[in-house]
Amino acid sequence: MQFIAKDCSPLEPQPDPKEIASLRDLKNGISIRKHLVSLSPRRDDEEPIVYSDVDGVWWAGRYIGNITYKGISLRIEPRFGIDTILNWLSGPTAIQIVPSQGKLKQSPAFITLLLSSIWIAKFIEASRHGLPALRISTNIQSTSIQGVLDVRQSLKAIATKSYNMTSVRIEKTLDHDVSRVVVAAYDVLRRWGGIPTIQYLPPRLRELVPILIAVTGQRPKIPLYSKLEKVRYTPITAGFSPLAKLSYQIAKRRGLMSDPDPEAKSTGVLLDIAEIWEMYLLHVVRLAFPSFEVIHGTRDATSNKHLLRSHTSGKHLGKLIPDLLIRRNGRTIGVIDAKYKSIERGPKREDLYQLTSYLSRYGNQNKTWGILAYPKGFDTEDESLVDSANPWRLTNDQNLLFLRVPHNPQEASEYFQKQFHHFQLSSTY
């Protein structure tokens, strides 16, 4: 049994009673976390992969990818098309994916293209200062000390009447688990057709991937995840931590293609399209305002990210992590919440509550603007009552904007510049 759908859209055709039972089984049996390839630290706000609304209409959730469960196959494709999503990723990644055949983009392999572009982006970002030459401890047994003396092991050797002493030498090397898992992921993506041959890779990868392969071999053994978590990174190599985790997820995936497999309970890979939209907005706003500080909420250095603080115990309550913060001269002038959904009938009540909480925590009276950013084209109309009546104002004189952002990075950055200039956000401070 096979289902093909678009993200955040009704299933077409709608399932019959027998298919509804299968979809319920899949919805209740699939663990989203098990199959989700996450691009950044996120809040625990998972949504079902498929669901039925109050009218009994079945919808696909906000994920894209391929899933099989007990012989049931579900493929969720991007509602805006694979080319648009690759265009979103071309901004944050600063790369262009090599054009592939149309049949590849229309097949279940589209998820491999997306994973490859994300993996390439993280590799380029992590390797800005070079490959991860990590400090590895090596135990050496010799009659002379070579490094730092391991007193305990040396005393044990003396007790056994051995003349060898044990010393520990710390050396920088590429021969470690991070290199192995990165090459293992590269091998999986290459074999699945998501990464082209070496000569078509971006220059940075063309230079560095062969160096890693020379150290680890073409198909290294995938290390345990527990070992990757114990790796100690330096400030220069810290970027390889998210790359290693993503590489592990890719390397361990079997069934990137969504063919039903009665023997396996569940296989496949999912990407959160809302997370990709968030990445795209981060790039676009940085492109629009190079002189401003634009940061992701998860990377905000603010020590207290909570809305409430107890006067008696000093404990905090209500953790708040906005999607994007725009700062100028150290002060927050904008809080952006990325919303991959419709705004045709107005913003959701919970979205408004969330944004006003962000403004309460991160804002400075009426000098900080709140922005809900939606994808243009999600709705049938170019404008609704909500965004055509911008700006909106809260009772405490804080301002809100509802924006529908274009899909092209250059157009989107110009759109943000126009909005900021029109509403004089940039002159808030």
C-alpha cells in the first residue's frame, strides 16, 4: 500500500476505510524522532506525520521524506517543489546543487538531494579553518618516557618485573571517529546519487574529502554514537560536532528509498520543512542587514532565556527560544518567528501568544518589533486582511508585522529591506 502526498496538504485522493486503518496504524506506530534528520537544536514540538482533522479529512504533516511501516509506504514531497526547496538551501549553504535528471527529482530520491545539500553546507561551514585534527591520547610502553608518565600503569609494570614504563602522548590526528563518520556519510550519499562525482563537488569538498578518505579508507566502520558524544572539540573544530551527528544519522539510514519492506517494521528519513524554512530566513535576514547582528535563538548567548523568575527561590520558568533575533548596538530591535503555514485566515492564537511572550522577554518596550514570517504562495491570495493592514500594535505599544516572504534569497532580502525602511525598524535605536 502506497501513499504520495504534499507537505501540509490534504491527501489526494482521500483514503478509503481500509486505507484509513493503515494510516492510523502508521501514525501511531512511527516514532518521528527515530527517522527525523535534524538540522539544528530545536524545541520539542513534533507534529504527527499524518493526521485527520475535525471534518475527517486526512492531511500530511510538515515533514518531507520517505517512510515505510509494516509494508505501508508514505512519500511526502515538498508542496513548493524540490527546486524551490533547493533554492532555499542554496542561500544558507552558499552552494549550487548540480542539476539532476527530472526523474530523480520526481522519485523518492528527492530526499537524498536535500540531505546531500544540507550535509555539504555543514561540511563547508565546519571546515572553514581546516579539517578536524583532534588531540588523541596514545599509550606508549617503552623503557623511556615519551610524553606524560602514567604512574599507575608504570607501577603495575614494575610489580610484574617489567622494565617498560607507560607514558601518554597527545598528538593531533585525523584518524578518529569524527573523520570516519563523515566519510561514511559521504559514501552513503554518493552511492544513493545525492552527491555527484568528486569533480563536480564544491571546491572546498573537492580539496578536503580525498584527504579524509586517504586516512579512513573509502568505507570506514561507523563508530558508536556514544563515542561521538565523548569527542572533545576545540573552539576551531567545534563546527564538526553538528556535522558528525548529522553524518551519523545519514550513515545509519537504510531505506532512503521508500520501497515497502515487509520484513522491516519502519525505515526511511524525514526532514522538517519548517526547519528548512527557518534556515532560509536566517540567511535572508543576514543578507538583508549585514551591519546588524542576526542570530538563531538557540545560539543566543543570553544566560536567561526564561519568561519568569521566582522572587523567593530564584528559579526560572517558561523557557523561550525565538527563531531569530535582530540586534543593533547590542540591543534587540526585532524578534522573528518563522511560520511554515497559512496566514489567509489570520495568525493562530498560539502563535500570537508565543510572539508576545518573546517580546516580553527579549523586547525593550515599544522599540522592539515582532515579526511572523510566512512563505509567500502558501495561500491562494497575495494579501490577506492581516498583512495588508501592517503594522499591528499591542496594548503596550509594541509593534507586530505579518510578512509573506518570497522564495528567492535576493528577492527576499530586498523585501525585508523594504519592510524595515517603510516601517523605520532600522532606526528604532
